[in-house]
Amino acid sequence: MELLIKRIKESGQNLGNGILKVDGFINHQVDPMLMDACGEELARRFKDCGATRILTAEISGIGPALMTGKYMQLPVVYARKHKPITMPDQVFLTLAPSHTKGRMVELIVSPDYLKSGERILIIDDFLASGATIAGLVRLVEVAGAELVGIGALVEKLFEGGRAMLSRPGLQIESLACITNMDDDTITFGSPDR
């Protein structure tokens, strides 16, 4: 998606070690117009997947998931990183490594909002190693729901997450694919390079 790629080129920063700083428009300060355009594009790409609910991770995935849900007219649930007292005692919980936090984080969803038989579309801000999204996939599976697609704003192809998550018939879409972040570069490409 050219709009997102242009914004990354203008305002994104390569911090080294595969870290892309986009906190000025995606994951600290959020550009609502950009998120709206990204959500509309993700909804267009997944219009035929038959999803009944969108799942994401707290907190950076909420913006793109919410805008995708707006255009697909679907509810959005996000996996929490801390269990609030309002959540039932029995929850779906998994652990996933956080690339930017440098530690394991919990991903927790109430069974009230992720049910057996649902068709789940996962939307997140990044697809890199695939570890966080794999955690979300585990939540879908333990709930007895069906994974119908994975969408991300930014994919770092060189980290191998797509290959790790791929399975026959599963649609995986990214709006901006990065093939290389060596030195100070940010090189864009496509998944089928």
C-alpha cells in the first residue's frame, strides 16, 4: 500500500537489530487517517474470507484491527497483556515473546469474546518473526475457532514469520513488506520476491 510505504519512508527509523521505529504514526501516536485507509485496504483484501470476528494483540494492533472491523462490520477483540478483575477466572491464555520488550508477554482473551465455531481474522501492526501472531493463533485454536486469515500493516520478510505461519489455504496479507534493514536502509519488496 503506497500510502503506508510513503509514510514509513518519510517518518520511519531503522534503529538496528531489525527494529523499525514507527511510533510517530502507528504504535504510540496514531495517525487516524492512515489507520482508516489501512483498515479499508485490509477489509478489501479479506472481504471474501468469511470472518465473523477480528482478533489482535494489545495495544499496537488495536488501531488497524478496529479500522478493519469498521469496514468489515465485525466485532474486534484484543488479547490483553494483563488480566483485569472484570475478566472471568477461566480465560484463554498463552505466552509470546515480545521483540521490542525483550521478554515474554501474556496474551489473554475472555471466552466470552472468542467462541468455538467462529471464523477469526487476525490483524496486527507487525508480522516479523511471527511469534506474537502464533500466540494469537494458539488462542484461536484453544477456543475451538477457525483461523481464516492474517493481516499486518508491516511485514519484515527477512524474519521468517510468514513461512512459520503459512498453511494451505490460509490468506496472509501485509500492506508494506520490508525485505532488508541492513545498515540504515529500509528496503521494500513483496512476499514472492
